Amino acid sequence: MGKFVYLFHEGQGDMKELLGGKGANLAEMTNIGLPVPYGFTITTEACNAYYESGKAIPSVVEQQTIEALNRLEEKMEKKLGDPENPLLVSVRSGSVFSMPGMMDTILNLGMNDETVVGMAKLTNNPRFAYDSYRRFIQMFSNVVLEIDTYYFEQLLEETREQKGYSSDPELTAEDWKEVIVGYKEIVKKHTKKAFPQDPKEQLFLAINAVFNSWNNQRAIIYRRLNKIPDHLGTAVNIQSMVFGNMGNDSGTGVAFTRNPSTGESVLYGEYLINAQGEDVVAGIRTPQPIATLQEEMPEVYKQFTETCHQLEQHYQEMQDIEFTVERGKLFILQTRNGKRTAQAAIRIAVEMEQEGIIDKKTALLRVDPDQLNQLLHRRIDDSIAKEILAKGLPASPGAATGQVVFDADEAEQLASQGQKVILVRPETTPDDIHGIVTSQAIVTSRGGMTSHAAVVARGMGKACICGCEALKIDLKAKQFMVGETVVNYGEIITIDGSTGEIILGEVPMIDPELSDEFLQLLTWADEERQMNVRANADTPEDAKKSFEFGAEGIGLCRTEHMFMDSKRIPIVQEMILAENFNERKAALEQLLPMQQSDFEGIFEAMQGYPVTVRLLDPPLHEFLPNKEELLVEVTKLQILDPQSKELKEKEQLLKKVRQLDEHNPMLGLRGCRLGMMYPEIYEMQAKAIFYAAAKLVEKGMAVQPEIMIPLVGHVNELKEMRQLVIDAANHIQEETGQTVAYTIGTMIEIPRAVLTADEIAVEADFFSFGTNDLTQTTFGYSRDDAEGKFLQAYIENKVLPENPFAVLDQNGVGKLVETGVKLGRATKAKLKTGVCGEHGGEKSSVEFFYKTGLDYVSCSPYRVPLARLAAAQASIRFNKEEM
Ligand code: ADP
Ligand code: MG
Ligand code: MG
């Protein structure tokens, strides 16, 4: 026969699974000698046994409960239901994880028509006794008998009005007696039964109710949202009452041992004099700040601060503590690790290390890398209420406020006058770049997380919301509608790219801050981690930012963004439209110095760290205008101005667009296939890289270019492209007389490349796993289509545990990464390997990459601090030696 009931002194802090969080901590505090009112805990296993017996308390549980109650009565020298000297208890639920939706606590259980008289006599305070009784009836009726509190509140209000009182403390004992008569009538009316007078019956009804609350709607939904298993069950804590409502020498409160918002090491909390339990949270009366307790009850305050200190030292964590003072005597009713903001988490972790409470490793594990995101972008001040107009995909974090504009030219124009604008479009194209650059943020009604707008915005660290289908954009009328709401050109909106929320008007913002503590923590992270962290950066500005955030190189520099610059687009188009090799060469000649100067800027910003430059990847049609729009223009011109030169040009363009049109661009002429068909493009890029490098070397600066060939599926592709790069390097070396050390590698983003990684490694100095494309090609999903059409449903129906584009699919895509590393290193033992997908900035994926033996992860500049911390945590959790 199992043990289903534990007296507080029989339990321990590490028995959370069995006793629930609250119960385990009450046991722990009892054992370290803190003033905890005595009691016992009915285990989570008893809860499961209750459900197994078809929602009935098994007799063994009942027996053990009665026994524990007897022990409690002996200890307290009081008896439940004894009219002379009654024991009163609270009944508190408590699961392993604290859960809103679980049963509310019942206080003062054991009160009835007889014990209330005893209490009145005993305390010499009838007012207190009757007040406690009516509180009990109200709570019990609400929580156990499920009668709406409204009826009780209404009666109380009528009574106050009748008697001309403005607040509850004015009610006398006689008044409360009257109220109690009324309360009992309410109970009778709703349950057709009298209010239960037998305290044991009250107790078991309450225990039943706690067990039942485990499966109420709210609790079930909360568990599903937070991935808490259903089988855990809840414990029930039965604890003798202490009274904060015994007069002005009594009170109740809550406090954090440190400020949960800033992390500052000062006691932070509130209390109410002459009040019981819930009153502080309920907000009926305004509580006082904890500091004034020092004046009102100096002795209690001193004892309380000492207790807080003791609890913090004991748990080695910031604590959130509930306390009650009964006639000048302090009692502790609960303690748990306090919830905190990212800023506070960092400061507390660092200061606790400095105070010698925890070591560096523990400090590093105390901060959740995901939380850091909050700190690195301007963000909306959460303390202010806001009304959300619409919600789209959170495509690029950060928040921004500005006037709504609907086209890129207008954005540029208004911005040049110093206005802040937000560009709202159905979608964006490379033609909109000048508008994107000059806008505070971008909103699109179509497109997914990898749409043009999203990719560009993330690269620039600009806030962006995509695929916000609730927006009905009317470009002609220069307005958008959300339901009935119309938002016109020039109106102010605020967007939050981390949540996808669009808000009407202005909302106060907070600037990102890299506090001293944050920098300290990151320094420790750097000491601890074994994996390098790089950034994905395409421009000198991004490279600078990456360097500032601590990137040890660039893992992915996408050259297509250099092509998309609005000044360059016409030349790029010329290059694509070229009728023959010479025309194309001429256009490329013009592009070369532009690319070169970008590379110079990037190399310089990285101060000798490696920079992986990926040669052109996207299909060429991405640089040309949209086919449908072009068709409309051509048709118009054919009618209006059939002889014009413009028509000729547009027709020419349309012809080319049609030529380049592909059934499935994702699987078409892109990546190194582009280089294979138009070697002169890759050649120009390689030359630009080597010219830039040579120039820096000439100035005495260090450079480490790593040239990366994208989308290789067969070793022969790499072999050919590698030779092309080597030729370019030799050529430039001869021309400039500067020797530049460089490497040539490939992206691994196609399953065939993984499966033949041993062959590919012969031609590669490094592998960089492009896990975005590798996820697309492994699942056979196009990300935009998947996220727009079915991925959400898959996740909701638990077909997939997570979005594989955000969190690496370790069993599938992850296995390919492992295989690729293994095969590659079978050929070259020291082959450098890294990852440059978005997963490089996601904590669980970072941990996986570490275990797989990658040399580095690369992620967006703003995620670099996150990745540094995640890599350190991975090292701490899985010490290399143990692997
Ligand atoms: P929650 O999980 O909602 O915080 P609790 O079980 O902690 O619920 O209790 C609610 C309130 O009642 C708290 O303020 C708590 O301090 C108070 N309380 C619980 N048990 C007792 C008790 N035995 N004596 C006095 N106050 C109590
Ligand atoms: Mg509590
Ligand atoms: Mg790719």
C-alpha cells in the first residue's frame, strides 16, 4: 500500500513530482526551521488514484488523510470542529508546475455555526470570527459548490448601502451575522441543501474539488499550450490557518527577494494590514510597499528580511514569498523561484555569482537565451495597455511607429523630409528596396517568413510583419481596411515585429540596452563555449553590428542583396537581358567595382575574422519586374502608344521574363547551376572578392575570405566552380602582386550532397549546412507555401511537434547534418563545418549542432548574443569529455 499523505516534516524540496511545487517547498521550509504553519500534503499519486477509481477518493487515501489530520490536531492542540478550541485549515492545490486554472485556495475551513462562537470567545474578537466565517462560506460556495461570487457580493453591497458603510471593515460582528444568514439562504437556494456544517465533510468535499479542478477546461487548455503532460496530477495541501485579519498588529503580503523587473537586489513587495490571504492580489484595497513595514512593524520586518535572505541562500535563487503576520508573529506560507524579465534574469544571475551564491556555470544556465531577444530590439513598453488592430506573421523582430505609406517612392520622399514611415504593401520586390531602406518597418498582407520583405528586413534589423491577411489593401485609394476600420495614407500605426501585432496610433517604446551585467554574462559565455559563433551579414553595416555583438566571423554573406540595391538593379537587369556574352561581360564589368567596395567594407568591419561569401544563389527572374504587371503595361502601351520605344523595350523585357519563367523556381536554375550556365557571373564575383582582399592586404590588414558555392548536389559542380574561383584568384594575384590566403567550400543544402559528402569533401575546404534549404529539400516543403497553407494546422494537430524552419528537425534534417559531418570528415578529418540557417540562432538547435561536432553556428546579427549564450549552455550541459 502506497504512502499518499505526507506531513510537512516528512517531505523535501526535491519531491515536487509527488508533492507539487507548493507542497515540496512547504516541506523544505518546515525542515530548515522557518515559521510555516503546520500541515500535510496529499500527493499527486492520490490524485491519479482518484481518477482511476472513477472520481472517488480511495479509502486508503481517506484513511491516511484522517490519520494526518489527527497528527495535525495533536500538534496544534486544536481539533477540527471543536466548538471550544477549533482547528481551522486552508486547502490549497499545487501541481508540479504552477498552473492558472487550478482550484482556488479555500481559507478558514472548519468554520460552522458552533466553531464561530468558539473562535469569537477564544480570540475575544467576535467581529473577526464572523468575518472569517462569512469569508469561508463565500469561498467554499464559490470554489466547491460552484455558486457565482456575484450573489454574495451583491448581498454584501446591499447590506453596506443599507447601513450606510463605505467599506467592509466598518461592518460589526452583528452585521456579519446578518450577512451570514443571507449567505446561507443563497446556498440553500442554489444547491437545495443547507451549507455543510460538518468540518470533515467540508474537508473531503474540498479535496474532491481540488482533484476535479485538474481536469477543468482552463487547466486542460493551459497544459496543452505549455506542453505539460496530463498524467502529472495535482497535490492538495491542508495547512492550519494563521490570521492576518486579527487587527492592526496583523497583516498579509507577498514579496520578491529582488526586483523582478530590474533585478536590483532590494526587497520588492507589498502588504496589507488587517487582511487575509487573497486580499492583496484581489486588489480590493491598495496594498502598501514592503518598505513601510519597517516603520509599522520593525521587529517583524527585521525577521522577514532575514528569512528572505535565508531562503535565497538556501534555494540559491530569487524567491517569491507569501507571508502573514498574526498578532505580531511572522509566518511564511509559500516560496518559489520568482518569475522575472530578461533584464532582471541577467542582473540577478551575474550579481549572485559575484555574491558567491552561485558559480559562473550556474549563472550562465539561469538565463534563457530566448529571453535575450527582448533586449536587443526596440520594443513596446509592455506595461501599457494596447489595442491590437490585426496580427500577421512575426517576420522580423523589433517595434516601430510611423505614418502609413503604400509605395516605395512615397516612403523615400517622406523619409527624406524627416518623417517616420511604415511601408504597407501586398508584397515587396527588389524594386521597393529604396522604400524599405527608408522606412521604419514593413508590413505585407501576403508572403511568408522568407518572402522578400521578411528576408530583407531581417538582414537590415528592421521590424517586419508579413502575411497579414486581415489587411485589405487598396493601393489606389491609398488605404487599408481591417474589418470595419479604415486606415488612410499618413495615419500613424505601431507594429511589433516580434509578435506580429499592428496597433493603431503611437505606443511608448523602450530602447535596447546591453547592460554591464549582460556584457559580463556574455564574457563568461565566451570562456565556457567551445563552438564559434558567426553572423549572417550582407552589408558593411550589418558586419559592423555583428562584430559589436561579438560575432567571430561571417558565416553567410549573401551576395544577391548587393545586386538588389536600387541603383544597381538596372545594371543587373542589363546583365540578364544581354543578348550575347560581350554585352553581359560589359554589364558585369560595371557591377564588379560595386561588389568590390561592399566586400572591402565587410572585410574591414570583421577585422581579420573569416568571412564566408556565398556566390549568387537566386534565380535570375527575381531581379526582373513581375510578369503580370509587365503584361498589363505592355497591353496598355499596345493600345495607347503602339509605336513607342518604351513598348519595344517592355516587350523585350517581357520576352526575357517569359524565357526565365520556371515551373518551380525553387528547384530550377539557381545556386551553382547559375554559375555553371553563366560562369562569367561567378567569375566577376570571385574577382571582386579577391580585389577587395588584395586591397586590404596591401594596407596591412588581415583578411580571411572563404568562398562558398551554393546548392551543390554533385561533386562535379563543385569541382568546376572551384577551378573557376582558383583561376580568378591566380589572375588577381598576378595583377595585384598580393597574396591572399583563402578557402573554397560549399553549402550542404540538398540531400544528395549529404549522401555524397565524402566525395564532395575532396573538393571542399569547408561545409556550411544551409539548414533552411536543407529543411525545404528534406521535407519537400516550400517554406512560404507550407507556412501559409498547412504548417500551422500540422503543429496544432501535433502532426509536427514544432515548425521545422524555426526549430531544427533533429530526427530528420538533423540526421542529415550528422551524416554530412561524418562522411565529410571521413575524407578530411579536420574539415571545417558550420551551419548558416536560421537554426543557428535557436537554442535547442544550437545544442544539437554542438553535439554533432560543428565548429560554428552562424545566425542573424541580433541573435549573436543569444547564440553565444546557447553555445555556452550546450558546453556546460554536455561536457566534451563525457561525450
Ligand atoms: P495561490 O496558488 O493562488 O497563490 P495559495 O494556496 O498560495 O494560492 O493561497 C492563496 C492565499 O491564501 C495566499 O495569500 C496565501 O498566503 C493564503 N493562505 C494559504 N494558506 C493559508 C493559511 N494556512 N493561513 C493563512 N493564509 C493562507
Ligand atoms: Mg500562493
Ligand atoms: Mg540555400
